[in-house]
Amino acid sequence: MIDEAIIVIDWGTSNRRAYFITNKGDVLEQRRDNIGILYVEDGLFGEVFTNLIGDWLERFIGIPVLMAGMIGSRQGWVEANYVLCPASLIDLAFNVISVPGQKNTWIVPGICLDPNGERRDVMRGEEVQVFGSLSLAGLNTSLLCLPGTHSKWVKVRNDQLLDFTTAMTGEVFDLMRDRSILGSLITKNSSHSTLAFEKGLNLALQPGGLLSHMFSLRADGLFGRTLDNEQESFLSGLLIGHEINAMIDNGYSDINDIVLVGTKLLTQVYSEAFRQRGIPFRVVDGEEAAIRGLSAIWNLFREEVHG
């Protein structure tokens, strides 16, 4: 069984997901919780690691474990240095690092742009989803959009991750809704309003800029032009609209067929925005992409690096 299976863990800032899979990527068992790296007290990563999958390790002594995400960040268990763009799947496999004091346990590195280049940017965890998504979609060249707290737009050509840009759309949405003056009129967790969302998307195309557009949400609310239970959708559409505009302006429109990668909730919202803008796309489940990517990295690591 050990030769035919592996444990892979997608361990992020706020949650983690573990999968007991075959080397082909078929999921045999899975579990998840909300103990992301920010919730590990006193650096006790080994303890919470065992709490998550200790019984699997006991059942299959010596089974390998491969992790990705913020667990390999400077604030994580052990820092896995970034691989420089352009980067391939084999580059990730060659730079996997072991966890000191933990047998048969490794962490996938992140990817960064050249620190001495014109722009600086980093990703950690999304790189696994990128290559897993391409495998699931049967592509080796594409533009990918991975929406989230920090959305990533990624260019891949001939299996090489060439460039990417991060947009803090999700985090700004949370801050504006929960901690700004805008939030005083917003009914939190309202049902999605397609009309209000499209209103935000359309406003993003108008002159004035994001900062002015955001305050119009408050003015519209005060005068009843946008109802309290519509403002959340309006703000979402406005921010996503500006994100799309910025990415197109920054050269992320040269590949027409976008691969949209993420949770069902986020891909539904971004799908709505892409359809409204007439942008062709296909959707890949982010969880499936992470599993496929980790499985592919493990097989390269095992066969080509440590063959």
C-alpha cells in the first residue's frame, strides 16, 4: 500500500485539507479543519499535524506526506524557498524540501517573480492548482484565474508558468464590508443579486476610478438607489469588475480561453462576470486541481528526482 499511496495536504492560512490518495490521484479518504497556519499556537506544527493524520500514519507506517500552501511560508512549519519564474512542474519537484524531524514528509515550494525585475509577486499553494488545472483541462498553454482572498492571474505557455499577478480583491471586499463606513448599510450575507452585481460590473467600466466608485455605494444606499440587501452584491461586482479591467490592461487578454479555478461559490460569481464581459472560459474545481497537482509533483519527485 505504501508504494501505491500518499497523503497530500493543502495547508493554508485559515484552513487545511488532507487527502489519502493513490499515486494516480484517486482519493481514498479525506478530512479537513480550520486549523490554518495562523491558528497553530506556539509553533506546534508537529502536534497539530499528528492530530490531523496521526491515525493514517499509524495504519500505514512509512507512508509519504507531501504538503503545499502557506505551511511552507516564513510563518509556517519550515520555509520552502520560492522557485523563480519561469517555472515548470519539474522545477517544483526538484525543489521540494523535507520537514526536519518528520520522516517521509515534504513541502512544495512557492513561485516568485524575479525580485530584481520590474515587478515583485509571490504565490504559495496556487502553483499546485495551476498545474493540476492544466492537467484536468488537457492544456499546456492557458491564462488562468484563481479567485480568492488574493486572486491570481497566471500565464502558462508550453507547461511553463511564465508570469502572474495578484489582486487583493477578496481581502478588500471583506475589509470594506466589515470594517469601513460602507458596511453600516450593508446587510451581511445577503442572497446574491444578479442585478446589483451587474450594476457594480458596469460601474467599473465608467470613468472615476475604484476609490470614487466605492463611495458611490454609500451614497446610493443613503438615497435608496441600492437596497441594503443588494449592496453586498454591488460591491462584489464593482471590485471584480475593476480586477478584470486591471488584468486586461496589464496584458492578461492575449489568451482567450480562461481557465477559472476555485470553489463553487467563487467560480459561479466570476463566471457571471466573464459572461457579462463576453470572455470565454472553462471552470475547474480548485480542490480537484490541488489534488491532481500534488499527485503529479509527488510522482516526479519520486521517480525522476529520487528514482
